Amino acid sequence: MPRPAPLSPLHRLIAASASQPCATGLTRWLLCLLLCCIGALALTLQPAHAQPAPATAPASSDGTPLSSVEELRLRLDALPQKLSTEDDGRRLVAEANAIGAAADRLAAQRSADLADVDARLQGLGPAPEKGSPADTPDVVRQRSTLTRQRAALDSELKLARLVSVDAGQRANELTRQRHAQFQAALSSRTDSPLSAAFWRNLRNASPGDRARLQSLGLDLRSALTSAAQSPHRGAFYGMGLLALLLGSAGTWGAHLLLLRLLPRRLPSNRLRRTLLATVAIAVQVLLVAMAVQLLWGALAVGGELPEPLRALERASVRAAAYAAFVISLGQALLSRRRPSWRLLALSDEQARRLAPYPWWIALLSAAGTLAVDLNAIIGVSLSAEVFTHALVALALSLAMALLLARTRRRVVRVSQAPAAAQQAAPPAEPQPEPQVEVRPLWLAVVLAAAGLAVLASWVALALGYVALAGLLARQSVWSGVVFATTYLLFMLAEDLSETLLSSQGLVGRHLHSALGLEPRLLDQLSVLSSGLLRVLLLFYMAIALMAPFGTGPDELFRRGSILQGTLRIGDFVLAPKALATAVAVLLAGFMAIRVFKRWLSDAYFPSTALDPGMRSSITTLLGYIGGVVVIAIALAGLGISVERIAWVASALSVGIGFGLQAIVQNFISGLILLAERPVRVGDWVKLGDTEGDVRRVNVRATEIQVGDRSTVIVPNSEFITKTVRNMTLTGAQGRVQLSLPAPLDTDARRMRELILQAFQAHELILDEPAPSVTLDGIHNGTLTFIATGWVANPRSAGGTRSDVLFAILDALRAEGLYLSPPATTLVAQGQSVEGADDDGERRPASGA
């Protein structure tokens, strides 16, 4: 079999940059994010890159074997100083970091040993001075032995620390070279697929590529023939049949078995859906990977497979596992045939439209990854490699474009007949209006970014930047898979926390009965645990999103900008890296604060007994504190220390004293309002001529909604320096009070009964405290009745007062009783009446 031709540097760069996210990384990151039980499978699918560490006798305090300084130095010297195009940069960086970690463990152990030797030497005491009595021979011998041990330990400690420093420097240098290679591959330009030169080069290189592919096909045919004709022919056919059954009927049967077994053993809540989806994904990935592995095992019964076929075996198992994961994840989220198990809030029509796309994306991604690995195995020409990447990028980008187009069609339209037909048709039931689904902001941003990535991929492909086009297409697919996996795990974390730790959960009930914890505290614990799990999942989601770029979490903050220039302003140096870090901290920090405040108000606070005003105060204060912390961290990233911030604040104190005094006063007043809470969100207050609901306490002003639904912006200092009437500070009840004058000869007891009946008959008047009617006094021949009732909310006092007054006037007119005009007018009951006022009071025919 002819050996594959060596690849050019540009060929290797494009192959390395284009195959990073879809081979080992995809399966490893997704399976690690999904379940720990898939971790064992993922480890079996990964090629063994790292060399086994040599056996060492000593061990650290926690039982970890320790390598000697000489072994660590030899391992470090074996790493290349400069990466070549054929080196696995990620593996070499991981090896350098592992050497540094081993050197740190060795240094920590030797530090402990050195401290023990020093303590033993101190116990022996200092050596006797000249002329003093000599120590015993045993003490002299012990001191000499310990001194030699101390010197050896100190020397090994210094060497271990030196190896740790060298390993860190080597890892940083290899990381820099790897990023440089990656950027060089992305910026490399070949002939555009729209040009004739592209297809001419492909045609010229096709005979050699065809020969290499035929050579691999001969190896595969030879292995197949040997397995079919060997004495183990029965095992070959049996394993092949078992693999086919396992990959087809096995996945279908396992899904039906899970549908029958899990719902019976799980509580009847949302955990059924999420846990069933998670277990189904894990089982299907495991079965498909085992089926492909069995197929290759059937080929190996005739003898050991050559190295190209073993490499193809590893690539095919990884591609099959990834395709199974994406397909099963899409089926779990959409659940086209079982809407009750659907995890996404989609209609049946939307799920039906989106159902084919997980299959297309999974098959295209797996086929593209397998084709790229096959090209690397047989060593095809650069033209064939570029053609493969271009074809994969075009197929994936088209699939993503169609998926985004289907995803954007989320408006439910109602068919409308022509106007003439509508006029002629008889009146029917009113048709529902079109429903427009409002997208969250983050989802709109993600979809827009995916659309831009697809468009940029097409432009890069047309211009000849094939590696960049392939990276953009694969990254858009990879990001969608990561977001979908994170969504599933978010729901699983929330459902697990609620099922286990809430007051109605399995563990929560035992905690309530054993420890006497209140149900409210258990509900809070459930929400907090769900929030912590989501934060952890977000961290791993960020790592997974960066995996295609070859960046791990330890490299995120060490990665610098390609610009090396700096801007100096006096003693302050502004570097592009520091500026980018500060901007990233500000964006991520304020976004995290917004998400945290929304989580508090929507998820955590509803499980507490805090009133809405306290919730708003806590949320606002935490937002202020978080904003200050984020700004301080961003300034620290720019290199501005606390002393410089204090200097700037002192320099601005003059301006604050003159121009910003009112703003600072309102800000401090807002903090006092949030701390003392004399006015809270939801209170009914009266400030001067303004009366209404407190809707929000901001940094500078407070928003009050008045009766006509308009909003009055009141500076916070007004609430501190002026008299404010808070009608709901001590309680939320409102008072309805009427002052009713009556003639002196009125039957006072009967009138009191009628007024009291009118108050008691109104549905909004509270029974406790009960309404009351008192005779306030007799003034100028007029009886004055004071009627008082209470309502649950002061906002309904005005309407209730009007209703009760109408009822009183109707009852008095029916009984022949009347109210008096103003006290300055004397009215007799038998006097003739020309008319009545608008409020029902009698009006005399002539003045008294």
C-alpha cells in the first residue's frame, strides 16, 4: 500500500483549523455537559494522546504520585520549542500545564518536608560553640544527617519551582504559537470556488487522490474478506447483525421501554419530561456508538486492522455518536409525535416544520467531519482538502439558513376572506386576532448572530477564504447544539431542585419533618440550588462555545490582543488588551446584574414573604452594589488603582459642590428611601398636590402614578425634606368618610340606621373594622352625622364613597327623610320645593 504523500504547511493549517470543532471536541464537550454517565463512553472514544507518566515511588499527602525533578525536566525538554504544522498544539499545551502542576505538587511536598526537618533540627538545638562541651556522638550524627537532608530538600525545592516557572512559560509560548497558526489558517486565501483555477487544480490532483482513496478501499476490502473467510466467520456475521439491530431496533425499543418504565417511577411533575429526555439521549448515543464499534469489531475478527483503518474506526465512532446526540436532542426538544413531552414552547405545526432539521444538521456535520478525517488519514492533496471544506461549509450554511428562515416564521396568521364575501356572509363568531409571539432579547441576539455568521460564511467562501467560511458555518451549528443542550440542562436542574428540595419534594419533606424547616425556607433553597446549577452550566457553556477556537478556561484571560501598541497619558498606560478586558467586564457584568435582578424578582422573591416594596428595595440596592463592583473591576483591569480613583473623586468634589449638588442630594435621598423605607413601591402617598401610587424608586427620582394613569416624576429629596402623607404605611386599608347634615326635626335614629345599612350593603366596605355612624353635634339647627367605613385598598375609596352616597340618598328619599342645605340656610321640612340639587338635597322655593 503506498504511503500518503506529505501535506504542505498550508494544507495542514487548513485541516487543523477546520477539523477542530467537529471531531473530538464536539463529542467530548456535549457528552460531558449532558450526563456523567456518558463520560466513560467519551473517554473510550478519544484517542490516547498523552504519554503515560512514569511510575514514581514518592507520593504527596493526598496520595497523588510525585515525579522527581529529573523526570519532570526530561518531560519538559521533550516538548518542542516551536510548533510545527503536524504537532497537536492542544495536547502539547496540556502536557506543559500538567508538568507545571506536577512541579507545584512536588514543591509543596518538599516545602512540608523541609519544615519538618527544620523542626527536628530546632529540637536538637544549635551546634555547640568553640570551647563549649561537645554533643554526644548520636546527636552529632543526627544533626549531620538532618543537615544533609535539608540541603537536598532545599535544592530539590528550588529546582521544582524553576521547572514550574519554565513549564508555565513553555505553555504560554505554545499557546501563542497555536493561536498564531490558527489565525494564519483563517487568514489564508485560496482560489475561489467560483474561479476556473479552483476546479482546474482539483481536476489535476484527482488521479493521486483517487489512488490514495482506492488504497484505503483495498485495505477495507481485504479486512472484510479476511473476516468473512476466517474460522470466525460466524462471529463476523453475528456481530454485524447485532450491530444493525442495536443501531436500528435497539434505539427504538429502548425509547419505548423508557416510556413504559420511567413515568411509573417518577413523580407526576415536569421532571418526567426532562429526565426522560436526558436518559433517552444518553441511551441512544450509547447504543449507536456501540453499534458502530461492533461493526468495526466484526471486521477485526479476521486479524488486526492496519493503522489507517483504526484511525477511520475512531473517526467513524465519534461522528456516529455526535450525529446520534444531535438527532436525539432535537427529538427530545421538539417531540413531534408526543406534544405532552415537548420541552420547547412550540405548536404542533411549528414542531412539524422544524422536525427534519436536526436530522439534516446531524448527518451533514457527521459526514463533513468524517470526510475531513478521511482526508487526513489518506493524505489527499491540498485541492481536495479545500474542496471538502468548501462543500461542508456550503452544506452546513445552507442548512442553517433554512432553519433560521423556518424559526423566524413564528406569527400565527388567520386567513381572511375577501371584503365582498365577508359582507355577503352572515354574521358569525368573531375570529381570533393574529397572535404574535414576543422573542426574548437574548434569543433575538443569538438568531441575528447566527444569520450574520451564515452570511459571512458565504461571502468568505466566494472570496476564497475557505478555512474561515468553514469555521463560521461549523461554529453556527456548534453554538446551536450547545445552546440547545444548555436549555435542556437548565430545565433538568430546575426540575430536579424543585422535585428534591422544595417543600413538596422528596428530600424537602424529610427535612421538614426531621429538622423542622419551614416550607418557605425549603422553597427558597430549591430556587437557590437551581440558580447555582444554572450559573455552573453557564460557565461550562462558555467553555464549550470556545472549544472550536482551541481556547480553554485557563487561556481565556491570558489571551492577549494581536495589537501590541499602547497609549500613554501621563503615568497611565492604556493597552488594547486592558481596554478590551475592561469593556468585556462591563458588558458581562451589567448583563449578569440584569439577569440576577430578574431572577430575584421572578424566581426567588415569590417564594419569600417579603412585600413588593422590600423586594424592589433589595433588588435596587443589589443593582447599585453590583454596578459599583463591576465598574471597580473594569477600572482595575485598565490599571486604575483605588488611589487614582480617590484622586479623581477629590478633584470632582469642587464640581459636585457647585453643579452636581442637587443630583448628589437626590441620590443620597434615594438611598435613604431604600434603607428606611418610609415610602415603598405600591404605597399610596400624597405629596403636596400629587396623590397616587409609588411605582418605582430610582437613583434620582421616584415615579408616582396618579388617578388619570399619568406618571409624576418627583425628586427623591422632596420625600426627605417635605411632609409626605403615606396612606398605606401602617396598613393597606382606606377610609370612606361622609359628613351628612340633616334638619333638626329629623328622626335621628332612623336616619342612622339607613346610613349604616347603606355602608353595610356595599361589597367593598369591610366588616372588620365595622362601619360606624355618629352624631357629631347640632349646629345652627342642623344635625351633623359622621359616617365612616373602611375598604381594603385606599385606591377604591373614591368610587366607594360615591356609591354609598347614592345609596344613602335613595334610601332617605324612600323614607321621606332629607338632607339639609348648607348651615347658612334654614329649611323647613314642609316647605315647598322647586327643584333639587345635583346631590339630591332639597332647594327652597325662596330664600329664608
